[in-house]
Amino acid sequence: MSINSNYNSTIKYLFGLESSGIKFGLKNIQALLDYSGNPENHFPSIHVAGTNGKGSTSAMIASVLTASGYKTALYTSPHLTDFAERIRIDGVKISWDKIVSYTKDIKPEIEKCKATFFEATTAIAFRYFADMKVDIAVIETGLGGRLDSTNVLTPIVSVITNIGIEHEQYLGSTYKKIAFEKGGIIKPFTPCITAVENSDALSTIEAIVKSNRAKLFQIDKYSKSRIISSSIFGLEINVKTKYNFYDNLSVSLPGEYQLKNSLMAIIALEYCKQNENFKLISEKSFRKGFSNIQAFTGMKGRCEVISPNPLVIGDVAHNPDAMKSLVRSLKKLITKKIVLVFGVMRDKNYSLMIDHLKPITKMAYAVQPKGERALNKFIIQKEFQKRNIPCKIAKNCHLGLKTAIAEISEKEPILVTGSHYVLSEIIQKNE
């Protein structure tokens, strides 16, 4: 059997575990890690949670660490086109044969404890990072924090990006309840960096920090910043912290919402630099890392220019808070109204997402990605039509974009958004 066949059957097996659903708790992941020799204890880490921005913030941190010369692991989810995107070292994806080998090794324990997809994936990632002897790992939570499979780590620093109302069935329906879950990654005597603004959420985080005798770094209190310039290709920012002044710092991820993500990354990295093992972090590596985020980490789908002519932008915004931030940025980057290719999962607050998109949308193409969670495209069409926005039905995500390109007037920008799954199908088809 070829490596490709082995890989495909292994990926099919791992994704088959999704049928077991989401299981909160650390019992299974701890069993898998014990079975694998506790790899989580063999590398230092930075742990990142939050409703939005955790992927970008994780990538920024990892990029600067790579630029500093450290062998840097990055674990994120979900992926866009390839499962291996979730598990990277210095931007390079885990190999097919490693995925096959590690899955085969831990399969008996997966079956024994009936592990979920994310539990198995996390165990594979941690084993890989330990075996590859990484200098540090940047780990993004999957869902929540307190009972998330990644929460077996004792990190150098924790980062909580923001708190929004999402996944209410798992995390609760109030800011306090969700903050309690996200704040579960905070460990005793370990500092926490945050951009949380909601007063209920912040008070909850503060209480958790106090109970752990830790220290809380709120970015607005520990830094001053401003955007010098902004384009579809990135930002130029000035940032002043307790330790340094970064003038005209280039950030290769576009969108003004990336300013706060940059501040969290900078403050977290400055704290890491105080550790004797990470003295190589310098202003030079900050500049190199922030200007090469996509190249050093393989990040995709954050206000990404899929095509310059016609201008097609892809973004994985998949909840109201993320959509609000995206729209706010696009208003400043693009003067014309957009043509929208939109699909979404049915468990999201899609009505509010469309409300946010309404002011910048000329017309829409409703699409429905594969999978049971996807919202029916005819429901999406009705939502746009209720807001007096013309909306056409597309057979699939790829044809939605293809039709939009064929039918738009000259120089009309196109935005593909609403879900990782929509962007994933389009990127895979175009590769």
C-alpha cells in the first residue's frame, strides 16, 4: 500500500472519530498522553484561548520565535485544506508518514478510551513536538479552555484574546460563564495576557488570576499603540510597551483588528524574553517575524487576497464578533460595496452576521459547504432578501465564487466568508 493510501485511510479513521462528538474533560487526553510517555512535559509552551483572534495571535507569536532562531511548534485548528496544517514546526507541516505512524501507535488507546477526533489529534501533535525536540510550542485551544484537550500544559504564559458569545451549548450563554471556561487555561503563578474588554468577562478572568496568584497583563494598560497605515496586504503600527518602542512595525496580516492581536503577541513575547532560555528574542526578530507571518507559519484565511484581479478576499470570520471586526476593517480598506460569497454553519448566529455584512454588501451568492452542520443555502438566500440584498443560489462553494467572478462589473471586490469550510472548499478547488 502506498504512503498516500496509508495517509488517506488514516485521515479517514481520525475524522471518523468526529462521530463521537465533543467530550469535555481531560481524562481521555491524559490517558492518551500517559500511553505516549507524557510528551506534554518535554517542551515549554505558550497557551492561547479566546473567542476570536487566537489563531492570528498564535501565528504571530510563533513567527517571531521562529525568526529568533528557535525551533517553534504551532498547533492550531481547524485546518483549511490539509489536516497536517494543524501541526507545524517553523511553518512546515507534519509529514504524512508521521501522521500514519503516530495514529497507528496510539490507536489501541484511542479505541480503549473512545477518544474524540480532537483528543487524538492533540495527542499526536504533542508526541510529534516532543520527538522533534522543539524549543517551544505555541498551542491554540480547540473549544473553551478549562476542559479543552490542550489544557494539560503548564505554559510559560497564557493568552486570552477576547470573550464573545459562541458555542453556548458547551460554554454557557453569558460572558461570565464563557470567561470561566476560557480562563481555565490560567495556571498558578503563570502570567496571563488578555485583550478582554467586556466587564463581566474581565471580572471573571481577574478572579481566576487572583486565585492562581498569577499576574494579569491587560494590553491597554501595558502598551500604547496606533496604526500608521493599513492596506489589504497588512499594517504599519507603532507600539510602545514597558520595555521597548517598536516604530513602523510591519504586520503582514491585514485588518485593523490585528492591532490588538499584535499587542498580545508582543507582550507575551516580551515576557518570554525574561526567561533565560529565550534571550534571543530581539527587536530584529520582532520585525522579521511580524512581516513574515504567513511565510513562517503557513497561516491562511485572514483577510487573504485570493486573487488580485479581480480582487477576491477570503476570511474565516464565522461568528458575529469576528464579522463585525472584519466589516469595520474592510470599510477602511475598500471604498466600493462588495459582492459576497457566503456560507455558514447552522449553529452560528448567522442572522446577526448578515446584519453586520449588510452595509457593505451589494449582492450575495448563498453557498452550502459539505457537512451536516452547514446551514441550508435557501435559508441564507431568504435572510439576505429580507434585508433587500439580491441573493443568488450557487450549487457549491467553488461555483459560487466562479459565478460571482463571471457576473460582476469591472473592479467590484468579492468577499468569501462565513466559515472555514467555505473558504476551504474554494481554496482546495483552486489549488
